[in-house]
Amino acid sequence: MIVDLAVYEKEPDAVRLTEEALHGALFGEHPTVFAHVAEAQADSGFRLGGFALWFLSFSTWEGVNGIHLEDLYVRPEVRGSGKGKALLRTLAALAVEQGWKRVEWQVLKWNTPAIDFYRSLGACPMEEWHTFRLDGGALKAFGGGS
């Protein structure tokens, strides 16, 4: 489904993640990411219908953790069934239960179906913030020096 998400986001060749690396990140001695999955009815029983992959963030202003939702994906044939909403509700409930103050994520500006869905849940865009990224050659150039 991660490859399916990359295709949907018009980045089909961007996935370098291996099953082994994902397994280690999720189930290793010190997990760095967490996931929730949604099952969907299939001819042969059940199969994965979607997933939410997330990690902890921390707010210096609030003084507590939050959830950063890295990826939310629901298979096209399952969309509209409530699986995405259920996954997000699970994360929101976890944040409330733990006393964490937020669940945040990013969405591509062209992805209006997702934006409309998120707004319908009461989520709002952080219009005054821009996402910055340091990666590839710029990361090596900046981080490789002493």
C-alpha cells in the first residue's frame, strides 16, 4: 500500500523502503514509528483496506507529545466506507487518552478530495506555516561538515 500511495501522490519511483526496514521501524527493539490498519472485506475473507503510519512529535509550547501522521492511505475500492475516518478517529482518541495536544499531518495542495475530507472532520490547514525539508545533496552538504 505504500507503493500505491506513492503512485497516487505522483511519485511512483520515490519509495526506497524495504519490508525489512519497515518491520524494524515498527517492531524492532526501539520502534520509531507506529501504525494502525483497517481491514476490508474481500472475496477470500479480509485484507488490509488502509493504514495510518505515525510517530510522536513534541510541542515545546504545550510541553507534551502529539502525533505526526506521516501517511494515511485507504485503498481506492474501500474509500467512502469510513475506514479513513476510523483510522483518524483512532489516532485522535489515542491523543486524548494520552493527554497529547494534537494530531498533525501534511497534504498535497492538489489533493482536494483529501483536503475536503479533512475539513469535514474539523481539521484546519495551518496557513501561516510552510514545510521545509533538508535532504539529498543539500543535507549532505550542510550536515557533512564539522
